[in-house]
Amino acid sequence: MTDPTPTVTLLTRAGCGMCTTALTQLQTICGDFGLPVATIDVDEAAVSDPGLRAEYGDRLPVVLLNGREHSYFDVDEPRLRADLSRIAGRDGK
């Protein structure tokens, strides 16, 4: 049986300075786990999924871990690292 591979997604929008900072943090954290960071611009996604912008658009950036909200405004680095370790089966790191 293989370890599950967590997914990390950043909900963002163009021109959002906090989103840029969060992406940089996520790239570092996820890089330590060998994971990519996906990004979704909620304004662009609103064309096909208006609910996404309606739900998250006023509190960006939002970090999703395996499709579920993990944090918003700021990246909760200690919690994210702990959760990634647990999901990936790396309890020691």
C-alpha cells in the first residue's frame, strides 16, 4: 500500500499581495515534502464555478488541503507541516 499524496491548493486573485506572500510560503513548505502547489484564481474560476468566489472571495488567500479549507489570510505553517507529515506518513518530520 502506498502513502496518500496530499494536495495543496491556494485560492487567490490577481493583484492580491497577501496571495503572493502565501504562494511563496507554500512553495517552500510543499517543496520540503516534494509536493506541487496548485493555484486557483477565484475570479477566473467564477465563469464556471461562481460559488467558489462567493464562498471564498472576501477572505483570500485560502489554503486548501485535500480540497478542504485549512487556513485563510495567513498560512498556518506549523499546522500545515504537521498535517502534511501525518497524511504522508512522515510523523517524524
